[in-house]
Amino acid sequence: MKIRTMAGGFATAAVLTMGGFGYAAAQPGDFSTLPVDPNLITDSLAYSAAPPVFNPNGQPGVQAVYTHRDGSRQITSTVLVLPDAQAASAALDGARAELAGKVANGKTQAAAVGSGGTMLTGTSPDGSKSVTVLSFAEGNTATTLEFDGASTDPAPSDLVLELGRKQDTAIRDWQAA
Amino acid sequence: MRKIGMALAIAAVLSGSVATAQTAYAAQSSHDTNVSIQPVLPAGPKLQLLDCYGTTGGMGCGPGWVWRDGWRGMGCYPC
């Protein structure tokens, strides 16, 4: 049933894309509302946002960096908006391969977020920081949420999943708009 | 004379016994058997659970939790 639904979704996306009404075409370049502010699930003052970076590394999408007020924690949200789901899946694979060299002692586990969600936990190569990365696809988007903190203070998995699910919902709402 | 002495001695002994008995009875009657007196027991040790820092905790955080600024901002976090 799920496969049938996904196949239907892909077919619909393909039809819409061919007709000139794909996700990216429907909202050309308007990615500013995509990132979910982590203050939504905190005490609402904990994080400050840097100005979003559009089309990071030349890829269509948006990247937002949120820094904790004490400076010891940082959340980086990257949402890439690609032509189709296959491209999004490929971009996600590329991002995960890149992360493999960025996270030491990494442990990967499945995460019930979006499509193909995974959570990677580990440390920075020098061991000075904890690093947790949640990645998932949703339609034609590929998302990574990176949580950097002190080595003794990794991001709690419930927080990672909660923010990830809110991000996934925001993407689906954006796609449906 | 000897008989008088003996009589006085016997009278003294008898009067002493009677007086002692009255005193003992009087002392006994001062206790009301209908009043229940609870024994005073020593207070047992009170258990005060502590937070991560060995204090009684702040901001309503329970034992095993501590108030600090963490990933979710200010809040109670486990030790």
C-alpha cells in the first residue's frame, strides 16, 4: 500500500513536472519559509538565526544556521529542492557520503522521519564536538539537520526527531501550497 | 510497763501499714485508665532526594534532574 502510494506520488510529481508545475516550478526560488526555527520546540529564546543562505553550494534550496545563546550548540538546517524525487534521493546519498568523512565514530540508525530517514551520531574528527545529523527525503527535497554541541553534550535524540518531524511537515505544507 | 511498750509498738506498726497503704492507693488512683497516652517515638530519618549537584534542586526539577540551559533552552534536564 505504501509502495503504491509512493509510486502514485512519484507519478503525480512526474506529470506535474512535465506539465511545468513541479514543486520547484510552483514556488520558484521561494525557500525562505522552509527551515523550521528550533525555537518552536524550545523556550523560544534559545536560538538565534543567521541570515539564510540560498542555493548553498550552487544547489537549489536553503540553509539556515541557528546558534544557541550560550554559543555551545548549533543547528544547521539544509533543505535542497531538486527536480524530482530521484534527484533528491541521489543528493541525500551524496550528503551522507560526505558526512561519513566528517563524523568520527559514527553510528547510523533509521529514523521515522520523511522518506529514508536516518540519524547519524558521532563526534567531530578531532573529538572536540558531538555531531548528530538527521537526513531524510520528502518528495523532491533532500534535508539534513546537523546538531553540533560539546563532546559531553550531544543533542538528545528526541529533540532531533521532533525538529525533524516538524521540518518534514513544513516541507510537505510548502509543497502542497 | 512492758505490756504498754509492746502495745505501743504494735500500734505503731499497724498505723504505719495503714498509712502506707493509703498513700499507695492514692498514688495509684491518680492514673486515669481511660486516657490513652501515646508513647513519644523518636522521629525517623527523613529522605531528601537530591539533584545532580547534591542540592535540593531548583525550579521544581525533581530528583535526578537539574535546571540548566540546554538544547531545549532553560529547563529541567536529567543528570
